[in-house]
Amino acid sequence: MAQVLEFKLPDLGEGLTEAEIVRWLVEVGDVVAIDQPVVEVETAKAMVEVPCPYGGVVTARFGEEGSELPVGAPLLTVAVGATEAPASPAPSTSSASSASSAGTPAAEEPSAGSGNVLVGYGTGAPAARRRRIRPERVGTSAAPAPAPAPVVEHEPVPVAVPAAAGEVNGRQGPVAVVSPLVRRLARQHEIDLRRLTGSGPDGLILRADVDSAIRRAEEAARAQTRTTADGPVVAEAPTAGAAAPAAAAELIPLRGVRGAVADKLSRSRSEIPDATCWVDADATELMAARAAMNAASGPSGGPKVSVLALLARICTAALARYPELNSTVDTAAREIVRLPGVHLGFAAQTERGLVVPVVRDAHTRNAESIGAEIARLTELARTGKLSPAQLTGGTFTLNNYGVFGVDGSTPIINHPEAAMLGVGRIMPKPWVHNGELAVRQVVQLSLTFDHRVCDGGTAGGFLRYVADCVEQPAVLLRTL
């Protein structure tokens, strides 16, 4: 006899409380295997496929595409031990045989561990290696509904990428939309994406394109004839000196990445007594060293070493000298926890907002290895494929805001870390070099630190060591 089990939305990462259903990967009546992805969801940190820890027949789904569910809410129910939907007519011999072959041995034994590491479900038993089984469609008759009642399934409204290619702005092909946030924004404002021309690479539709379409629609609505009880009144152009009608305020929900960033920054400001110190440094020798490194590798000698990779390597050397800044504060125990390894986060601006990927064990890597990992994580961030594990667990953050063309800033610490190094743009400036005025490549470095973990002397020593390495890269030779 089949046992109906309820699979709830698990905790997908640190600090996440909800997720949006982007796409269902199974239908009611499908046979699923243990750890088979059943739904694609987007959180404030990443877009992930959620695997189901049970094997059996899907009897109900909860939530439609585009809706948000809190962590712990039901996702779907699975009839474990069944190879067809409960209460359905007996299938033919061929279909029954097919359904039986689609089931897995673990589906008949609910106690078998999924081995899944997502928080909130699964067992500690390691998952046995098995061949991935393509789910087959079986009976779709209704099963006894568990509590709470499932949402009635509907076909998704075609507001995103159409299933088939069609005529789009005079060209053949699907709508070029990557971000689900862009699709949701268009859906909320009833914008037909097929009528938009994207400003991104290869015609990719960006959020700015949808925002422009929303503004045009609002302006057109205001320009239309207003209807009153006495009949239509044609809108007239305001005369000179007449007060213009007040524009409606735009309301932007603090959700998704923007909401997660707001929560973390607010918590950092309210909990951490931070202070900032800064210094200008002559980066001419650092730029020359980078050029020499890349020239020595030759035209096919591997990826080039970036300035960010060199600064990251300098940070790991500085943290080895000043471990107070590679720590966190346990407020409950009133303890400073000095961390044994450096997991270096770096700020990356993406279409979905600001994210901070983490380079694991940066203290064990050289500049080339750090640079390769930064490049890999940056590409994943741009495509929205970073996992929650790649966005959490940092111990120190490097923020290169110089790419935005600014010289300085006072960074906000990435809670619960203890410090962040900010780097401005590197540009030619007048500088006294060897007793004479010269034009040098100058950069401003700023360090924001938690004053609970150290005093200004330690923070100043850290920043001065970083500046010395920037001005004289040979200083790093002692720690390489």
C-alpha cells in the first residue's frame, strides 16, 4: 500500500526565508526518483533546482509558477511505494510494466536515505550511485488531498519566453529574456515582452528595457482622455504658470536580492560598531609587476593575472599578519572567534543586484589560482547560476568599487565578518616620487573594521602593510 509523503520547501541557504517558483520540472502523475530535481526556484541569492528526497508518484503540487512560498511550506506530495497515481484505473500491461521499470528500489523503502545536503529534509545516509531515470507520465486522476489543500494546477500564462519560435519585432525566434526577475516585472505590469527590443548583447531584454516600457505605458495612460460623470474630458496641455499634476510615486518592493542586501546592511549598521581608515598608495610598481607577469606567461601561457587577484593575494598575506581582522563576534557568548582559514569574498555587481561570491581557502592559493576562481565565480554570478553555498561563509571581503569610476568610499561590513577592504580607481595623479614631483598611478585604499575585534593600531597596521605591498610588490616575497 502506497504511503503519501509531503515534501516541504527546504532551507536553501543561510538567512533565506522564502523562494519564488520559477518552473515546475514535474507534473502531477509523474514518477520521480530519489534526489530528482522537481522544481526550479529563485531565492534572494541564487536560482537552484530543488531535488525531492522521496521516490514515487507525484500526487499534488502546491503553488503556481511565479508565486512565492516560505521555507517549510508544502511543495508537493509523493505516493511512496506506488508506480502509478493512487485511485487511477488499472493501466495496461505495457504501461504497468513501463511504470514499474521507472520506479526505483528506494521508492519502495521510505527509510532509504536521500543523502541530500539541503537543510530541512533528507537523511545522513550517503546516496547510492544510480542511473538517472527519465520520469514517465502515468495516470493523472486525483488522489486524496492532504492538508493543506493543494493549489489547483493551471497552464502557465505565456508571458515569458514562448514555447515555439514566432515573429518578434519583425524577427524570428524566442523572446530573449534570461532573468526571471525581468519576466516577473513584465508580468506584473502587463508588458508584452514579444513587442520589446532588447538593449543587451544579441538583443537580450534587460530590466532597463522593461522599465522604459512601463514608463511609456504610464505616460500613454495619463495622456488618454479622462472620463467623468458628465462625459469625456480631453486632457489639455498645462498653461504657463499652471501647476503640473503630481506624479504618482513608484513603489518598489524590498524583495529578492534587493531585500536580502537591505536586511544584511541594516543588521551590519545596527550591530557592528564600525570605523574606517584610508590611505593613498602609489600603485605604479604593482601595475608594472602585473604587466611583467602577464608578459612572461606568453600569448598562450594561460589566463592573465588581474589587479583584483593581486590585491586579493595581498589581503591574504596581510590577514596572516593581522588575524584579528579575520574573525567574527559571538554576541551571545561575548567572544571573539578568530577563524583558521581565509574565505575571501569579493563584491560583484550583476543584473540581479549586488552579490558577494566567496573564494574558498584563499590563504592556500597564489595570485593565479585566486584570479582563475574569481573569473569562474564572476561568470556564474552574471548568469545567475551561483549556488547559496558559493555566496555564504566568507570571512573577509574585498570591494573594488573603482570599476565604477570613483576614488573612495566607506564600505559597510558584510555581516558577520569583521572587516572589508575598499579599493578605488587607479589613475594618474601628481605624486612626490624620489623627492621629485611626478605623475604616478595612485589608488585610494579604505578599510572598514569592527572596533570590537581590534583597535585602530591593528587596523592601521593592516592597511599600511597592504599599501606597502601595493607600492613595493617585492614586500610580498617574504610570504610567498
